[in-house]
Amino acid sequence: MHVDATFKLNRHGYPVIVVGFSDVMRNFHLLGLFVICDRQESTYVRVFKSLQSTMFWLFRGDLEANAIMGDAETAQWNAIL
């Protein structure tokens, strides 16, 4: 799973979290885009819980990731772990 927060995608400067995964052919598949107001651990926890519940609703199973790739943001990693 790939997780990254990017900026300057909207005029207010809110961070946008992009979440997706790559298949064996190295194609990227978008799972979700989240516009957030801050980059706090609690915000990332809400994002990941929302993603998990949506994936469960869509596929009737838990979200399982063999590896997670993201940047070195502490709040992001604390929410994942």
C-alpha cells in the first residue's frame, strides 16, 4: 500500500492524502483521496479507519497490506502502527 500526503492541490493549501496499491505489473490503483485539515496522528487514524471500513463494506473482508510505503512523517507512521 502506498500512502502520501501532498499539498497545493487546492487553493486553501489543505493536505491531500493519496492511498493506493501497486499490482505485480507495477500498475498503481487508487484506493482513496482524503482532504484533511491537519497532519496530526488522530487525523491519520480517522483516515485509515475510514479506508478500512470502506474496504470491508465493498469487498466483505479486511484490508490486508503486506507492505506499506509512505514518507517519513511521524504522525502518519504512528497511525499505521
